[in-house]
Amino acid sequence: MITRLDRYVFRMAGTAFVGTMVVLAGMIWVTQALRELDIMTTQGQTILAFVFITGLALPALVLALAPAALFMAVAHTLFKMNGDSEIVVASSAGISTGRFLRPLITLALLVAALCALLSLEVVPAAMRQFRYEITRVRADVVAFIAQPGKFTTLAKGIVFNVRERNSTGVLGGIFINDARDENEVSTYLADRGQIIDTESGTFLILENGAIHRRNVGKNDSNSNVVEFQRYAFDLSPFANTKDGPSLRPPELSFGALLSPSPKDPFYKKEPGRYTEEIHRRLSLPLYVLAFFSIAIAALAEPRTTREGRGLALAGTIPWVVILQVASFGLINQIRAEPGIIPVVYLLPLTVLIGSTLILTGRFKPRMPAAMSRFFDSMAQRVVRATVN
């Protein structure tokens, strides 16, 4: 039965979780989106295309930030409720710690399920779509080079410029400088031209123009000019109309990871990378619950306003950092050492069991005596400095 207390605690923690996710994901998304700003500035795409393409990175950001956001949301909720003595009042009313934590556990399970869904299918699908969109945009030669008045670098050593482009797609005042050959530079000038696609490839048909060829490092007497009525400039190397490269393991669906194609070049090169990706996705929900358990183990115990809560919260930081670093290190070692796969799952399970023992009172972690004396001396210094 859902009570008013359940709704109150769940709403407080859920709001904190969503707010944290929006702020963190928004900040990181802006910095990532700026890297793809050339989609608009040089590729001639609209603002809607820019937002759609860069927005495909949001599922991966949510997946990466969800464990930390859940930890911060739960820690904030428990810290605030302890500060307002709400946990103490609930305990005095006969509500057990397990009963009080029920809405928070529900939130943690929902976040873990969300992360499992994102990790197994949504994020790989978004990454595949992102690669497809980037390939499509960069392969759109017409939108790329047909930007009136702009000098566009299509590839290293080759620059395009057109004066105008009419509604039928005919280009006017075409300038092409081709310096891909280290020994010779060719400059193409044409009154007009048009891009066409054929079975042989993509070509820019130039009309009424000339080609100026000159040798690098020599005087102008070694240059020559060839006039033409029609000339086909091959754009196929830049159009990239063929199929793109093979998908990487993070871009594959979970089913494709379980049964990779023997012809996949990535699988031939690093089969262990597929095993690593499988266990990265399967173990992620456990690490989400492990981060959650650290927060409740430190802050779920009822405390009076005279008891320090800041030190308990600060004490969770080393454990969070250790768990995060250990998870990255273990998972990244799977491709070389498959024998550590059980450890990848035992680590978060150990944290969950330890947090449960702390909550039930069967285990009470104590700060080392030297560290306790250090913090006591620091507190006394602060008091004396404040009084003086």
C-alpha cells in the first residue's frame, strides 16, 4: 500500500534526480554539441538537423550520469530530511528504516531498469543513427560545396567556391583549387556547372571554363592553360556513397554482440572487445544499485540535529570514487583477462551486502583513530579561530 510518506519521499528524491540529470546532461551536451558545429557552418545544414544529430548523444549522457545523479539525489534527500529531523520523527513513530527507504529503493530499481534499457538497446541504436546522420551529412556534396560566396575545404588540398546556385541546382561562377598533388596544382574556373549522379559515381559537370596547371616551386613559365566546353570533375572520392565502415561494438545491438559475424573486421581484430561490451552492459544496473546503497548506508540512520551528518556524507566520497575507478578498471581488463568477469559482478554485490549489514546494524564501520584525532584537532582550531 502506497502511503503519503511514500509519495512525499519518492517525489522529493525523484525531483532531485531529474533536476540533477537535466543540469549535468545539459551542460555536457552543450560542450559536445559545439564539436559538431561544423554541421551548420560548413555543411549547410539547418538548425533542426543540428539539434537532432547532436541530440542523439543524450541517451549516452543519461546512461553515463544516471548512477552519479541517483547517488546525489538520494544523498540530498536523506541529508535534508535528517536536517529537518523528519527521519528521527518517522523512527519515533515506529517506522522502521527499511519501511522508510521503500520509496527510495523503488526509485533506485526504476533507475537501474532505465539504465538497463538504455545500455542494452537505446544507446547503441542512438549511436548507430548518429553515425548514419554524420555520414549522410558529410556525403551530401551538393549541400557541402554549393554554398554561394564561401570557400569550402572539401578535403585536404582541395577548395571549392561558387558564386551562385539557382533553384534548379545549376551552379554559377565555379572555382576549384586542387592541390592534392604535391608536385602540381590545378585550378578550375567555369561559368556554370551541375552535380549529377551516375552509375560510375558523382560528377561535377563544368561548362565554358579553363584549367590552369602549374608545377609547385617553379616559375609561371611552366604553367599551362587548357580551355574546355565541358569537363567532368569526379566527386566520387568525397561523396562517400558506399556503405560506411563496420559498426563498432558499442554501436551494436545486444543480440549482435552475442552472435557477431565472423567476417566483422572489428571482431577479427579484437574479439575480447565484444565480451567486454556484453558484461559492461549487463553489470551496469548492479553498479547503479551499489552507488545507491552507499548513500543510504551513510545517511539513512536517524540522527539528531546535534550529530554530524556532513562527516558521514564526506565519508562516502572515497567509496564512490573507489567503486567508480574499480568498475572502469575491471571492465576494461576483460578483453585481455576474461577470468576477471566474476569479479565485475562480485564487486557491486559486495558493496550491496556491506551496505545492508550497515543498515541492519550488524556492522559498524569506524574511522581510524589517527584520522578521528586529525578531524577533532581541525574542528577545535576552527572553534578557537571563530571565538577569537
